[in-house]
Amino acid sequence: MALGVWLLTSYLPQPMIADAVAERLAYALKANTVALVPLFVMFIVIGNSRFLSDAIDPTRRAESRTMDIDGRVADNTLQQNFVFVVASLALSTVVPLQCLQVVWACTIVFVVARCAFWFGYRKNPLYRAPGMSATAYMNLGMILYVLFRAFVR
């Protein structure tokens, strides 16, 4: 995960924006919109699965194992998205402008990690670990960097 963020940050172009907080936040919000894509794909898959089965009525408890997993993954992805949005917006305000593309690097890693979490969970619950840890540790890394920059200048 850390290597992926570092490599992507090295290869992605530097943003051509003014060094203003509003510009930085707008830049990060565009990336955050992309980070929401896996969550909406999950919602679509869950909705279609329910519509096309007896599980259309959630009170019947007719969900298949796959539906149950997809629901758990969507729930966790929503939680991780919340942390990611807050952390990446904060990160965009403190990282040096010439390194702001780290926000997009984190977004790409986030999307890949969420997909790995989902596909791994569907294969075997133990296989969700790489995607979960990549997401959680990246979020933690952004939070710690923001806290460091906030208290140590």
C-alpha cells in the first residue's frame, strides 16, 4: 500500500492549481468522488440481487451468503469512505502543493483496496485482510500525517 501510494505520487502529474485552501479542497473533492464509485457499485449489486430474488423483502431473511457478504462489505466501505473523505480533505490542506497529487494516489489505492476487500471476502472471509488492512493503514497514515503537520510545523 505505502509503495503503491509512493509510486503513484511519483508518476502522477503535479496539480496546476493556485496554492489556496479552496483550490486544494476542490482538488481533493474530485478525488473523493472517484473514491465513492466502489460503494455505489456495491449498492447497485445489492439492489439488483435483492430485486431478482426472494430477498426483495428484507424481513423474510432470504439473503444468500453472497448477499450477506455484499451487505457487510458495503457497510464497511461506507465506514472507510467516511474516514477517507475526512482524512484526504485534511491532507489536501497541509501537504506541500508540489506533492498534492498524493491525494489522487491515495484515491487510486483506496479504490483498488476496496475492490480487493470485496473480491477477497467473496472468495473466503480470510482473504479480505489485504484489502482491509491497505485501506485502514492508508487512512491511518493520512490521519497521522495531518496530525503531525498540525502540531509540528
